Amino acid sequence: MGITAGGGRGLQSEINVTPMVDIMLVLLIIFLVVTPFLQPGIAVVLPKTKNPDADPKISNVSSVVISIPADGEYYIGKKLVQIEQLGDEVEHILNKTKNGQERIVYIKGGVGVGYGDVVNVINKIKKLGVDKIGLVADKKKISTQPNTN
């Protein structure tokens, strides 16, 4: 009575999900591999503090982030710069900001970085007339044990 194709099984009304699962697994692997490369800036081991407020502006592409992972190493974003060129590079980037936008510079000083290196960077930034300077720190894990000191 009905028309059958092939071996007499008729039309198949089920969805074959195997190709879709294969594609999803490939996409998952791609995202797992690419995600670590999307982190902005240079990896710096930051000092811990009790509970700093997170500034959402630091993750903006237009934000100026100076990283000091070790004594004598200075990065603006991912670009290595010498301390002598630091002021000129920051000024060049800040000149591109819009007039109504705040001029904020964030400084990531590593745990082992000397206090003098961070102060030198702050002084160079202040000479440029920057509105705000942010010092970046990681959150310190709060201990559940009482302090016995």
C-alpha cells in the first residue's frame, strides 16, 4: 500500500545526533585550548590583600595596565618597555583616550618586586597628569580558623 525505499524499512523519523555530538566535542576542545590565550597582559604573581574591590574597568581593552613581574621588568599590556620609555608609552596610549573618559592607569606589582620600582612607576605616571592610579592585588583567602595572636 505504501511506497518503501531501500530494504522496506520506510521513512526514518528519528534524529541522528551522532554528527551533532561530534561537532560539539570538537568545539569544546577548541574552546579549552584557546581560552588560556585570551587572558590579557603578562602573568604576574600579585600580592594578597584582605578584600579589595574589583574594578571592572581593568579588563577594558582601552585600559592602561603596567605589569612589573620582577625587578627591572616593565610591561604595558604585553609589550616589554624600558623604564626610560615608560612615561612616553603611557602618554601615547592616554592621548588616544576620549575626552570624557577617565585617565586611569593600573599597576600590577609582583610579590617579589621592590617597593622602589613601584614608586618609580607611580612617579612617572603622576608627572603625566593621570587622574587615577590603581594598584592591583589578589584577594586573600579568608581563613575560617580564629586568629590566636
